[in-house]
Amino acid sequence: MRRIRYGIALSATCAAVLLAGCGAGAELQSTSGGPAMASAQAQDQSNYRKARVPQAEKQEQADRAGQAGIVSDVKVTQQDRQVIYTGRTTVRAEQVTAAAAQAKEIATAAGGYLAKEESDAASGTRESATLEFKIPPAKYAEVLGRFGKELGKQISVNQSTQDVTLQMADVESRLKSAQQALDSLRTLLKRADTIGQVLDVEREISTREADLESLQAQQKELSTQVSMATLTLRLVGPAAAVEEPEEEAAGFLGGLRAGWRALVSFAKVLLTVVGAAVPWLIVALPLLALAIYLVRRARTRRPTAPTPPPTGPDPETA
């Protein structure tokens, strides 16, 4: 029994020693490789953070752009809008002819040209001229300002803009669709077998070509209006009458003023009609009087028939 107990104790002691040695070896291995492993892990985390931060920043910027309603990689600038500029100004000049020549020089220097001209040379101080210019949109405001400063006294200015961006995009889309439809019809025409099919396809091609030409004309007209602004200049002499725009007043006074203008306009129209009828009356009245005189004279010369005796009862029979 003692030997058995001694053997058990010895076995337990050996097992404890072995376990202690394994633990020490593991601790020694961990101690020797700890700093290197920690450094490697720190480097990996640093690299991960460096690679992750730009992505996080980009994602955050994208989220902010999405919240602000901005589409990524799309920049809406002023050049993307298609706008038609139209203006009209009236200038009172000392000499209309010289001012018109100076206006042409200003427009030409800005890259524009004269599209239409009308002049009324009534007298030196009452003459007037109307010139229509086509001006690049970038120089439109500059030219309009120079007209009002250099040509004379600016009386009135009217400006308007029209955004045709959607209209031009619609025309362009319809052009592409019409062109694709024409290509499909021409391909179908090559595969037609009978004369009836050929005639039907050719008729459809003619219709689509007419639509395509109409769309091309619309696109060209819109492009022309967008590429060049329209500026109409009216030049009047020192004594020329100019109808200046008046602000419409509301209420009783506004109605009274409008009624007075309507009455004046009616009186002018009535007097114009009477003035136009007077020359005709001067010629027609003598002829009418002569005709009435001749008719009456003919009636007085016509012999009258004798009147028959009155018929009454016979006195003898009575």
C-alpha cells in the first residue's frame, strides 16, 4: 500500500512539473513574440484606417449631396440654360441719321449685325428710325447700356427673357426618334415583297420625312434665337411725338381715364369717317339734286286727263 501511495504521489508530482514547464514555455513564447505581434497589428490597423478614411469622407460627401438634392458628377451652370433675350428701347437723339450710324458701329463692334431698318425722314426735327439688331447674349447688356448713354436721352426700355431649355431638349429628343423611325422604315422597305407593301412604306417614309424637316426647322430657329439676342432701337428727333408708357391707375380715376380715352378714340374714328365721306358727298349731292329737279319737272309737264262729269240722278226721271 505504501508503494502504491508513493507511486501515485510521484506521478502527481511529475504531472505538475510537466504542466508548469509547458506553461512557462508558452509564457516565454508569448513574451518573446508579443512586441512584434503588437507592432504588426498596430501597423495593420493604421493602414486600414488610412484606406478607410477617404472612403468614409467620400461617402459622407455623397450623403450630404444627396440630402441637398444635388446629383453626383452633374454641374448645372448658366451655360446649360437656353434663354432667348429680347429688348426694345427708345432714344431721343439730336440727329437721327448720325445716331443710327453710331448705333450700327456699336452693334458691329460687339459682334452683332443689323437685321432690319425702317426710317421716316419727315423733317429734320421730326424724323424717326427703327433699327433691329442681332447681338450676342454676352454683349446684350453692354450694347443696351451704350445705346442709352451715347446716342441721346433714353425714353423707355422694355426687356424680356424666355427660357427654352425644355423646348429645345424636347425637339432634340423628337428628332432622334424621328430619325430612328426613318431608319427602321428604310430597312423595312428593303424587305418589302409586294407592290402594296412598298407603296405603304414609301407613304409612311414621306410623312416621317416631312415631320423630320419640320423639327429640324424648329431646332434651327430656336438655336438662332438663343445664339443671338434681338434688340430693337427706335430713334426719334427732338420734336417727334413719342407715346410714353403710362401706369394704369385703379379705382374710379382709372376707370374715368380709360373711359375718356375710349371716348376720344371713338371721336377720332367718327371724324375720320366723316372726313373720308365729305369728298364723296361733294360730288354726289349736286348729282342727286339734279336728278330730283328733273323728276319734278317731268311730273309738272305731264298732261292731266279731263275729269268726267259727276254722275247723279236724272232730273226728268226725278
